[in-house]
Amino acid sequence: MSENNCCSPKPEDSEHDKHDSHRQEVRTAYARVAQANNAGDACGIGSSCCGVSDDAAINTLISTRLGYSEADLNAVPEGADMGLGCGNPRAIASLKHGEVVVDLGSGGGFDCFLAAQEVGAKGRVIGIDMTPDMLSKARHNAAKGKYTNVEFRLGEIEHLPVANDVANVIISNCVINLSPNKAQVFKEAFRILKPGGRLAISDVVATIELPEAMRSDPLLIAGCMGNASLIDDLQAMIVATGFERVSIQPKDASKDFIRDWAPDHNVTDYVVSATIEGVKPGGCGCGPAGCC
């Protein structure tokens, strides 16, 4: 065996390094978002910020465009709504009292706090985020709001710090598109869901193949556009994981706000927000107490 061969990286190592580099770029970008938001500055990753702003009034406008009500925005601690997202996953989650909810990419905790009010004191909400600055912000917001049924854990959505068969519902808002390994994300989601558990996700998807210039643009990737998967590919990925009743519904109206994320690019020619649903086989999907 030659010296060159013995020291050459394996192909899988190269792929792992590529994924790790991708995650680190996203982590750094969203650390800047959290830090800038705390300081009242601009988001720090250019115009592609998934809508984030340092202005509460602008965030209110953004979030109502995403499908949240004024009552939703007034029900959470100040600072929890950062204007991040591309929809309202709770609108399709049909949460019930006593359910366990896991939020993939929980950010400042906005969706977690709203979910906590729906599942009640007997329910539980677990927020997962890979950015320590976001985690600190969410925990601070939880303390301000005196939430006793919400916790936040540091972790990657490809490797969830959650035991098997725990969750009734997985929610996520414009985060899975950021992952370099979406198939692994859905495998993890399947693992932690109870039989009959369900996905309720808002995310950005590609309607046609993105050009390489978009796929390699760090700002468009961090801004939830450059790493979006084709709808058919995403559907096949989720079905292959084992989910049933998979549905991906594009929302053409979302182009109105996605256009603002990167006004110098024709991103709405390629991407759109969508709702993503699916059910893990088994159970009845009626709630935490078992079949109805």
C-alpha cells in the first residue's frame, strides 16, 4: 500500500466534512442573527434573513403575513418573535391537551411558547436548536414568560437529543431546508415520534432545480433558499423514511414575502413556502391518550 493511499481521506469522510462545514456556516449565521437581535441591530447576514428584523413592529407585520394572529404575537414574551419563519406550523398541527411537541430549530422559542399554551400543563414542548446563542435567548424568554412545560436542548436536527417514541407532534418552521442531510432529519423525526405521531412543518421547497449559483451562495443558503429541495425529492425522501399520508402543499401566496428576502435575486422563480405533513404508522393519531 502506498503512502498516498494510506493517508487519503475516504469519500464518506469528505462528505461528512462537507456537511459539517455547511452546518457550521449556518450556525455562525444564526448566532449573528441572535446576537444582533439582542443588540437591536440588523440581522447580520445580509438581506437573506428569512425575514428577521430588529424592529418589533416590522416583525409583527412579517409574522402576520406568515399566518400568525395579533393574539399569537401578544401571547408570547417580548423578543420571542424574531420574524423568522415561512409559515405557521401550528395551523396544521391540531395540537391537543397533554401532547408532547418537539420543535426542530426552535430559535427564540416563538412556536414553542404558542404550542405550550395549546398542550397545557399536562403537555410538554421540547425545542431543539444547534446555535447556543439562540438557545440562551429561548431560555431567557421562557423564564420571562414563566413557562413550566417548555424546555430547550442544544442539538442538531440530524441527531436529535430526544429518546425514541416520545413525541406526538413534530413542528418546524423554515429550518429543515437548511440541513445538508434532510433524509437523516426525517429518520430522526420518525425515531422520536410515537406510533401515530405526526409531522406539521412549514418550510421552503424548490419548484424547479436551483442553479448552482444559488446553491453555492452562503447568504441564500442561510436565508432558507439556496439549499431547498425539490418537492418530488422531498416527498420521496419522507415516504422512504416510513411516513404515511405524506402531503406537501406549496403556498403560492408566500412568494410575496419570499421575494423580500433576496430582492436582488429572482428567488421566487425557484422556491416557495409549503406545508409538509405525514404520519408515523401505528396508533390512531387522535392524541396522547390513545385511540379515540
